[in-house]
Amino acid sequence: MVEVPEPEPAGLTTGGRAARLLADPPNAAVLFVCAAILGLRRAGAFTNPQFWAEDGYFYERARSVGWHSLWLPYNGYLHLVPRSAAIVAAHADPALVPSIFVGFAALFTLYVASRTLSPRCPLPRYAGLAALAVVLVPDTYEVLLNLVNLQWVLAGGLVLLLVSRDPSGWGPWIHDLAASVALGLTGPFSIVLAPLFLWRAWMRKTRASALLAAAVAACAVVQAYCVHISPPGEPGVPGGWGVSRLLLPAIGRRIGGSLLLGSLVPGEAAIGVGTVAGLATLAAIGFLALRPGPARRERCVLGIALFGILAASLLRTRWTLHEYFTPHSDSRYVFVPQLLALWLLISAACGSGWTARWAAAAALACLAFNLPRLREPAYADMKWTLYVPAIRAGEAVRIPINPEGWILTLPAREK
């Protein structure tokens, strides 16, 4: 049977066609813009790709132990997706390895952006704003386009899986199960989100939701076990300002302040002012999640996921909360809360009434005030190509990588 496209309504003006295009833009066009933004934000990652921190460790383990490295916990949990990419890179020519790392990081970032465009996703499609938010999160210095911190971007994909409607065919079923395992075994986020997946299955009472909850819960058990058996870290020492007093100021500065004021955020602020900003940030997120309107249940889930991941991040960094007040520091810990806050803001802006108008104004302020700092500084050139001949020859080699002071040590290979 040949499908005949529906004719455009008679008398549709140029403005009307533009409005229809904005309301439901082509997926390929939105993802092209997302890729362009990635390239503009971190052009150096494509023109001169570099390793960042534990990228070197993942590559060394992939070269040394191969597929076994998939099941080696690092920092207390598994990193299935980055480890898999490192194994692919380990079988390629050494000259291509940094490019492969960056390529995989870009590909999976665009994958998360593409999930916002799925017809099963409750986020608004208008102008592809939810997809663009993935690549426009302000604090991304150590997050975008490197494998080791790709887990934070993929956490957004796991949240999207949580709020999406059940699949209706075998293809989406396979995707959801594969994604739940891949994302659930990448980073500790399945531990935080598993209760929400179980609640989702209880409310929906469908086979698809039950299978998905079981998969994520199984991943959470594996990751929790890895956390349990990992050696305890050294006891931390609270910063000079203390711990509890910095919780709300850190939230106010790095979530609300960073999103709404961007580069205008003052370098220092009184604890009292920061506390008020933190409370206002939490209240605004709660309002955006709970407000009446379409997809309210899904927005509530986004809000709970935001608070859960934020709480876990603050618990993780409880001894170094003072670092949240240093530019670029700990940006990975605020990436997911910032992204989910942007999704809630966009959902409100695409609605109607006074809430939509205020949300749209806030979203425009986010973009305007953050534009000066969206272009991330390039990583230092560590001259990877100088070491390629030694790697090809299987010689033992020590390679400096970013950030400054990190060394990738590759042992000699038997010939």
C-alpha cells in the first residue's frame, strides 16, 4: 500500500509553515545543530583530541586485559559503555585512539539528545529545545567529549528511559532493555534510580515496565555490590567553612545561580545569601515539577530524580564542598541536576499562561548569561603523536595526559 502524504492546509502562510516546523522539527536537523554546538564548544576536541584523566587508565586496561576490563570496577562501580569504547580503541592504530575516544563520547552524547526526540518521550519537541539542552548545560568543562565522564551524560539517558512511555514493538523493546543494561552498568545512577523504576512498574502494571524495572534493579544490585567490595577511601577533612553550612550555598551557586546568571555569578557571596539562593533553587525546581499541566507525573519523576542525584553527589563530595565555589571545579557533579532543571524549565516554557511566560524569560536568561562561557578552553596539547611509534612497537612508555600531572603508563608487550 502506498501512503499518500496529507496535503498542507489551504492558505497556510510562510509564518504558519515556520510555526509547524518549530513545533515538530526534523530529528536529523536538531541532531545536526547539537553536533555543531558540541564542535563550537570544544573545537579542540575534534581538531586535536586529547585524553582526560582516567581515559588513560581505561585505555591501558583495555590493552592489557581486553574484555576482562569490562568487569573491573573503578572508583567503586562499573563503567560498561566507556570500557567498551576503550576496548574498540585498543584494537585500532594508536594514532587514532584519542580521536576514537572523542568520537564515541560525541556519539553517545547525541544518542541522549536523540532520546528527547522520541515520540515516547514526554518532553516537548518544540524547536528541539530538550535535545539542545543536553549540549548547552553550562558547567561542562570536564564532562563533554571525554569517555571517563561520559557516565554523567548517559545518566540523562537513563532518566529519559524512566519517564518514557512503554514500547509498542520488538525494536523499542530491545532498545529499552539494552539501554537499561548499558546505562545501568555505567556509573552508580542505577542505584539512585532503581526505586523509581520499581515504582513506575507498580503504577503501570505492564510487562514492559516490569522487565525494565527488573533490568535496572539487577544493574543496581551489581553496582551496589561493587561499591560494597571497593576499598574505603581515605577519611575526608571538612573545608575551613564547615560542611553543613555549605550545602545550600553550593546548590544556589552551581544550580540556580549558574543556570540563571551564568558568568554574572559573583565570585564570592555571604553564606546567608547563598543559603537563600539554595532554598530558592530547590523551591523553583519543586514548583516546576509539581505545577498543574500536561505530563505532571513525569515531571514529578524528573524532580525526584534531580533531587536524588543531587543528594548523592553532595554526599560524595561532602568533604570538599568548598570546591563548588571554584570555577570549573566539580562540574561533573552538577551536570545532571543542571540538565534535569533545564528540562523542567523547557517543559514549563512550552506550556501556556503566566508560568510559561516566566519560564520562557528564565530560559532566555539562561542562554544569554551563559553564552560568554559556553566555549570551553581547549585541553593542553600533550603531543600524543610523539609516542605513537613506541606504542606501535610494543615498548613500555610513559605519556603525559590532561589534566597536567597525569601520566599514562603502558607496559611493554611481548612480541
